[in-house]
Amino acid sequence: MTSAVLAAMRREIAGESPLFARRLAGSVPDQPGFSLLFDAAGGGRGKSAADNHFALEFIFEGYLLHYAGSRLLADDGSDEFHLLAGDYMYARGLNRIAAGGDLAVIRALAALIEACADIHARGGSRDKALDAWTAVTLCLADRSGGGDALEEGSIVSLERLLRSLATGEETRELGRRLLARAPGGGEPARAVLLDIYECYAPGQEVQWRSTT
């Protein structure tokens, strides 16, 4: 599923600018993405699933361009271009959600971008940023699937999520609570999470093997 979304993104950005077209990587990598977690957690059943897929992968591509390596663009040694391209991917992802008018999701994704920047500025490890990614993705999946995540009174209201991302507290616990109410008790989503962490934070301790 991730490869199909990445292939569509590749076509979009190549058509958008010759700068991207000239710098495309040779092929779409076979790597897990957060759209895959979104589906495994039940979000793929919602009417906004496609927009969430593209928003998550565009924004994650922006994150990778800023702090790791791109899945879509070749590494030509131009750090400045990759930073600007990362900003473009962030904007593209947020714009995809803005078209649907879901302000809570826009706020959650904007807070995620800010939280990742803060984590890396403070010298935090990659898995801390992935924890934030996981919590937000699970919230979006629950919301898309008809749950009440991000609503006042939910186990993960928008304000609680924003506080968690800002302070670094409870983020993983919020994710565990959402996993527990995902399809199959969260096992399909947990399997995807293990692949994501092992791909993007190799060598880091993975703590998503069981719920609490």
C-alpha cells in the first residue's frame, strides 16, 4: 500500500516542478510508511482515508528530507534543496487535509511537525519522533474509522494530544491506549509498527510488542 501512495506522490511532484523531476530517485523503495499503520489501525474504512494516506506520507517525506534520507528524491549532496523540498512536502500534506476542512486533524499534524523539530533540536533519538508519529497516526485512524479520538472527552482528546506532543510526556501511553481499541486488539497495527521502527530507527529499543 505504501508503495502505491509513494508512486502517486512521485508522479505528482514530477509534474509539479522540473526541479523534482530531475532529482527523482531511481525507483520507489519498498519501505513501510504511516499510511500502512493508518490502515492497520482501522482508518482505511473511512471516507477520508485517501486524503489521510497522502497527508501522512507527504508529511513523513518532509520529515525524512529534514532529518534522514528521502524516499522519493536522490541524494545529490544539496542539503539546502532537501530542506526546501521538505518544507514543500509538509505544505502539500497539510493542504490535502485542509481541502476537507477538518481543523482538528490539521492542528494535530501541524503539532506533529513542530514536535519532531523540537525533538531533533534537543538531540532526541529518532524513536522519540516516531513515538509522536505513532500517536498522531493512531488518532487519525480512530477518527477516520468513526471513533472519537481528538474529541473532548475521548481517551485522546485533541488538547491532550497537543500537550503530550509538546512536552514529550504520555505520548507512547496514548498510543498504547489507541492500539488497544484498534481492530484485532491492535495486533495488525503493532506488527506494522515494529517494521516502521526497525526501518527508520534501527538499533533503538522497540516497545510496541504488547499493550498495557
